[in-house]
Amino acid sequence: MNKKQTKKYIILGVLFFLPVAFLLMLYPSTNNYKTLDVVKEDVLDLSNLSSVKDTLISLKDHITVLGFLGNNPESKIVEASNLKELVYNKFKGFKKFQVVMLVSNEAEAETKRLTQELNKYSEHKYWHFVYATESDINKLFNSLRSSLRLDGSYATSSVFIIDKALNQRGRLDDRTEKEIENADPIRPLTAYNALEVSIIKNKMAAEDVRVLLEEYRKSGNNKPDSSTRRAQDLNPDKDKTED
């Protein structure tokens, strides 16, 4: 066999085995895909709250960002705006994704004003305000895992991620690599402070909600709404939003 033929067979061999090798490298990463931790199971659904009248809104079978605005929702305009710009606008096109905010029955007028502010440029059809008694707001909050407490107005600046099976999602260990090397105590992340742009943008949106949506996408149970957004919006480097 002359050198020309040998070279030809080497090139053909490389062209054949290179794609195979690439697929073999991808296989472990696909099967070892990191999912978002379940930090608490059996979160109460809205149907478990006797005072909630809007039975069309449910946590079950949805991917939900859940918040508590209580008696004075307008006081949380900064938190709501951060969630709108950094989370809602990024993921609103994915079927079954929603934002749910619990407000007290006495806060109807304030809630309407906050809704008008959020809808100033477009309607937020997957953002729901749910009215409930203070007792039921407490009941739902207490079904979550958190070291936080609702304030005197039954509100908190932090929000929670709830999956389709009513599991609370987050991080069982939120330590940095350096903190792990230093053997710092394990620190979970079960709630996301919506006042902190870095937490909402870099941890919640760019990582945790994206990972959860990707988890459902890989299982075939979550597909984007083709009329609005598409799967490439899960790209953490993409900062463009609608509205």
C-alpha cells in the first residue's frame, strides 16, 4: 500500500470515528445532568386554602415562582419589578410556567394598582395575584422550608420555586467552591431575595429556574410556547427580554 492510499484511509478513519467519539463524550454529560435539588416535598396547593376562590389557578402541574405580598403589595414594587424583568420576561413563553403572588383579601385596591403598574407596557397573563385570608397565607407559607418569617403585613421579599409535583426546589448546598475547600458549614438556598438583583439574575434566573425547565424539557414534559419564546431562551448568556 503506497503512502497516498495510507493517507486516504487515515483521513477516512478520522472522519468516521470523530463524530462517534464526540457522541461518546456527550453521553456521560447527558446522563449525569444535574437537577435542581428538592428541598421540601408536599407544599400545599391553593386548593387546600379554603379562602381562595380562583380555582383556575393551581400550583400543581405548573412551574411556579411563588411570593407573598400580604396586606401592602405596593410596598413590594421593587421586588415585583425585579421578578418581572429578570425572571418572568425570560421564561413566560414556557408552558406551565407562572408567577403566583399571595395577597390578603383586604389589599384588593392596592393589588389592582400594582397590576396596572406591571401591565403598563403589556399584559402579564401568566402572573397571578391570588387573594386569601391572613390565616391561609400563613398556612401556605408554613408548608415551605425556610428560615424566614412573614412580616407584620404577611409579606416577605423572598420568593420560592415550586415544581409540578408540589416540591419546593432550591439548593441543599449553596456554598462556593472556596467555601467548600475551607470546610465552611453547609448553607442551603431555599428562598430567593427579590431585592437582591444578583441573586435573582445570577442564581434564580440564569441557573435554578433554567435548570428546572431543562430538567422537564429533557424528560419531554416541558416544551416552550412557539407563539412567544423558544428553547434557546434558556441560554444563560442571553439577556434580551420582551416588553
